[in-house]
Amino acid sequence: MAQERAVSPGALALDELSGWPEELCRRELPSVLPRLLSMCQHSDNWIEHIQILKVIVKMFLPHVDHLTLEQTFFSQVLPKTVKLFDEMINDLTSQAKELSSQNLEIQTTLRNILQIMVQVLGALTGCVQHVCASQESIILENIHSLPFSVLHVIKSTFVHCKNSESVYSGRLHLVSDLLQALFKEAYSLQKQLMELLDMVHMDPSADENDDILSMVVVIHSLLDICSVISSMDHAFHANTWKFIIKQSLKHQSVLKSQLKHKDIITSLCDDILFSFHSCLQLAEQMTQADTQDNTDYRLFQKTLKLCRFFANSLLHYTKEFLPFLSDSCCTLHQLYLQIHSKFPPSLYATRILKAQQEEIAGAFLVTLDPLISQLLTFQPFVQAVLDSKLDLPCELQLPQCLLLVVVMDKLPSLPEDVQTLWCTENQSSEATTRTPLLKAMFYSFEQCSGELSLPVHLRGVSTKGQAEVAVTLYQHVCVHLCTFIATFHPSLFPELDAALLNAVLSANMITSLLAMDAWCFLARYGTAELCAHHVTILAHLVEFIQKFSPKEVENLRLWQYISFQALSAELKRQTAEEVATVGTAQCREWLSSSHTLGDLESLNTVLSSLLALCHSAGEALDVRQQTAIMEAGSQLWPFLNIKQVTGQPCVQQTFSLLLPLLGFFIQTLEPQLISQVVTLQTSLLKFEPPDHVRLAMLDFLSTLGKLFIPQAIQDKILPNLSCIFALLLSERNWLIEQHALEAFTLFAEGTNHEDIVPQCISSEETKNKVVCFLEKTGFIDETEVAKVERVKQEKVLFWERFAKVTTEESKWPPSQPYAQRAHPELLLEEEYRFFSREAAL
């Protein structure tokens, strides 16, 4: 009788089927299971569906051949189960806003839905457990629908739990117990699924099949889950990542060309940054607290351990899949920069105790060093780091500089072809250009103006048992640069010379000094091959003088930019004589011509070359040559007048060149000419001339301290002189103010006319300004924190302006003369303040 009822399941209640013995279930499987599956597929009632599902999983699934699980059960039922689960999630979300302690009907409805969802997860867990128990090695094709359905449900559950604060708002406590049960069940289900997936076997010889593509989808689905649970359960998050890495490596041979490596690397880097920032926040809280809380410290250590885990995972993954990471190199580069931007000595670092700094450095930052070592030989990473269009924000400029220092430290131990890759430009056929390492190093160093001016300090190296001493950024870069140069491969000497020469000639003083220090080291300790190379360069320098002879007028355009100090004594004397002879001859030719404005451009080139000569090789000029230059300048001066200087830019340039040129010969100038020069300056200041004109005035004024002014013309010069100084010292423009203070100091220290000094600083404000400048007390009350904040603001301002000017200049073709290009608008007052402070520091 029981057997007769058993063959008619539609007439039986599901709870009766639940009481069937195992043998009966096995025997009736062929007839009962299809009807149960049909009922499950056609049922839109959540409760009925889950009841049928639970009966199938508990009573009949154990008797289904594992090779037919997919066709017989999973593919038949699980899609409908997933659909109904999504409907439950949607109902929860839409009705949650009506939840309240007074609305018992909604409260009961929502709690019932959550309970059904918990049962669904439990049923799926039963499916996974059955597969794990029935097979030693699993083929994904035989259970295809199971992992995808489970992963979908797990992710939906975690997303709902993560958003529960906003979904249920202030009424979360009414369902929190069931949400916790739901999360716990999903947690357990994922652990079971990962055990199942760990048993999956894949044919290493297969190039591409459904199993391979399925495993790729599984791994990336787990990756999506990672992004959901990252802030919910750190241990579970880490274990999920551990599983992703493990499976990727386990099936590396068949998955390597199918995995979306960029997505994995990006997610891993995001999690590293998130855990690192969390670690810094905890360390900062401990710093701000008066006493160290053991709970906070344990949480800090736990988070730091998580940072190290993620970093090691990245290191392992990168090592195994490096050839496939070409589109992830920018992400890896940014990761390094972002981490170091938040850690000392960065100006943007979180303020934490020294003890925590050392813990973070020792447990986490050390893992970044082998990561860089792995990437050094990878051309796309080289391209990412040395990209000529790399435009970094202020907070990443120091980390970039420190990264390049690390690269320099590691390159000598690598093969010549790797060194060549880093130290030379790429071929023109490549889409983007690559800046050579040394050129990039000097450029990056130049961008660290704020860090250099403070200066920031880095950990030094202890030697011979002595205590470790902190070093400035300049010292750190200089030492490592010189060490790198000492090991430079002979084939790369041309790149070394070009980089050093460009840096020495840089308009940035600190960059030029670094290059000079490096070159001095090179001259003392360079290899024999390098010395021979420099001998060749010096020989070519003689050829340079022959090829671009200063005897030719057209070559003066080049010689106005060359320092004669770079030449040997004999060459300096020879070229100085030639420039002086040609230059004064051109001045006389202009004086004897029609004096048109159109000819002034060539005259200004001549004056610029003569000024360069006087500044860098004045001692090489004999009395006759000095007299010729002085007379040429003296004869040109009367042709300048107020109207032309205020209205014509080319005349302003002539004026700005003549003033320092005449100042060079101040002791031998005619008193009457000095009086004319000072008088013209006094009149010109009433018309508010441009900055470069006022700077030229200050250059000339600073030389007057060496001069004793004859009694006959003191009444004409001294009142004008005090008036000029008073006006320029009261300037609100910081650039002019700085130079005015310097010029006035030189004049006041050297002049015999002490009575004029108080007249120049008659106002109380100007007097205080001069005193502060002389005593260098301008920032004496500034705290360390305030100083860092000021430097950060100045750095942002400077580099925003630098980027704007660079953009404007890039619009003009290189062949167009600079004088014809549109000049960028004048710098803002705040920018002048930055330049002036930098000069003072």
C-alpha cells in the first residue's frame, strides 16, 4: 500500500516524502524526481519552492548519478531558485521603508522573507556538500549551474547585508537577528563552495574549453564578492583573496591567457590602499590619544598584518603572471606612489608616532621593494614610470623621486640590456615617448622644491657601528646618484653626459647644484673609460668653438647663453677677446646707422652676449677691451628716453641689458652719465615699468655702494637714489621686494654715504621689513606644522602655474623665435612670494 502511494507524489504532502526511507527514495527516484522537478519549476510561491527544493536535496539528490547532476537537477531547478531569490531581495528593498515597530504586518512579512532566504542558502549548502562528499575530483562541466547560481546568491546576500543600514534605516534592529543569520549562512555557503572548487580538476593540455572559461568566470565572480565584503569581515575578505590567488596559480597553465589580470591587479591594489589607509588612521588615533589603548593597538597590528598579506599576494601574483600585466603597470606604479605619499617623509603623510612608523615600514613597506625588483625588467613598467607625459599631482612628486632612486640602486646588478632600457629614450615607432632615467631623475628632483626647502629628512645608513643619522632629501639623492654613476656602463656614457649637462644648465638652481656635485664626483672617482670619454668631449669642445666661432656675428645668438667659465684659461681668453671685438664693433655700427627700432633686436643680442662675457669672463678682458665695452654702453645710453622705454618692449630690453652692463664698469663711468642713469630711473618708476625693468634697476643700484659719488653731483644723485630705493622697498610684489632688500643691503654695507641710508627706509613698515631681512626672522614664530602646510600650498600654486605656462608654450612651434611668441600673463603675487622664499632659503 505504501508503495502504491509512493508512485503518486502529487497526491502526497511533501512532509510525507520527507519521511520516506533511503531505499524507497532510491527506488522511486526515476518516477518521483521528474514530478518534483516539474513542481519546483512551475511554482512561483517562495515557500512552496523552497520546501520542494529541500525535499529534493535531502531525500533524492544522494541517489542521483554524479555524472548526470547537471542535466538531471542543477540546470532544471537552480535558475528558478536564483530568480525567486532575486525577487525576495527586491521585495525586501522595496518594502523596508515601511518597516516600523507599529506596522506588525510589514514586520512579519519581511521577517518571513528573510527566513525563507536563509532556508534557500541552507538548501544550496546541501547541494555543495553533496558534491564534495560524492566525488574526489570534480569536473566543472558536470556541475556547471551550481557554482554560478551559488555565487550569484552569495553576492546578492552580501550586498543586501552591506546596504542594510541605508535599506532599513533606523529600523534595522527589527530584523538584525535574521540579517546576521543570513550573513552567517552565506558565509558558510561560500566556504563550502571554495572547498568544492578546490577539488576541481582541469586538463593542463586543454587550450580553451568550457571548463576553462567557467573557472575564469568563477574567479572573477569571487573577485566581485571581495569588493563587497572588504569592509564587512576582514578575515573572510582575506581568505577569499587567498582562494582567488591559489586557484589562479593552481590552474595557471590553462588560465593565464584567459584571466582578466588587470581587474585582479586593480582590485588587489585597491584593497592594499584601503587597508593601508585604515592602518594609518588607527595609528593616527593612537597618536592623538593621551594613553595607548591596547584594543586600538591590537586592531592596528591586525590591520597591518592584513596590509602585509595583500602586499605578499600582489607580489606572488605579479611574479607568476608578469608577461600578462602590461596594462596593469600604471596601476602598480600608482600604488607605489600613493603608499609613499601617505608615509614620512612626504609632506602629505599622516602624523603618527615613530614606533608605528617603524612597524609599518618593517612589516609592510619592505614588501614593495621586491615588487619593484620584479618589475624592473618589464618594458611596460619602464614605460609607465618614465612616461614623458606623466603629470603627477604635488603629493606624488616626492614618491616618484624616491622610486627613481630605488631604481638607480637596483639597476647595476641587472644585465646591460635592462640598464639600456631604463637609461635611453625609446624608439620613435612607439606610441608614447619614454624619458631616460637620469633626465627623469633630475626633473623629478626639481619638482620636490617644497621638500628640499624645508628640508624633509630620510633615514640614513649607519656605518662602522655609528648611530644612524637622518639625511636631507638632497643628500639622499646625491649619494645614491653618485653611487649609480660610479657603476654606469660605458655604452651609456653619452646618455650620462647629456643628462648631466642638461641639468647643469638648468634654470633651477638646486637641480644645477645636484648635477655639479655629481659631475665633481665623476671627475674624481670615475672609471678610466669615463675619463677617456670626457677627454673626447673636451676635444669636441674645441671643435665647437671652431664650428661656432664668436668671430661670426650670427653666432653671438649662441654665445649669449654660454658660460665662458666652462672653457680652459687659453680658450676663455681667446673667445672673450673675439666676443668683445665683434660685439663692440656691432655697437659702433648701430650707432653710426639710422637707429631704427627694427635693428634693436640684433643690438640686444649683441648686448646680451657682452653682458654674459662680463659676468663669466670679466677677468679675462684686458683694459683695452673693458674700455671698448664701457664706451659702447655709454654711447648707447643717450638714445634711451622715457617715452620709448615705457612704450616699446624692445627698448625695455635694451634698457634692461645696458643697466647691468654699465654697473659692471661703475668705477670708471663718467659721473655725469651715472647721474643721467639714476635720473632716468627715477622718472621711469612713475610709469610703473614691468618687473624685468625694475629688476635691472636693482642690479645697477646694488653696484653704487662701491662708488664714491663726487661732491659736485651728490645733490643730483643721492635724493634720486633714496627715492628709488624707497619706492622699490615698499613694493608689494614679493619678487621685486626680495631683490630690493638684497640690493639695498649690498648698497648700505658698501657705501660711504651713510646719511642716505635712513632716507631710503623712512617708513616704519619698510624699516621693519629690512630689519627682518637682515636678522632672517621672517618666519621665526612659525610652527613646524604651519611651515609644512605653507610649503604644501606654495608647491601646489607653483606647479599649477608651471603646468599652465608649459601648456601655453607647447602651443607655439619650436621654430618660432621666442620673442615672437605670446608671453604668459604675469605671475600672481602669491607665486612671487613662493619664488622669493625659495631664494631666501
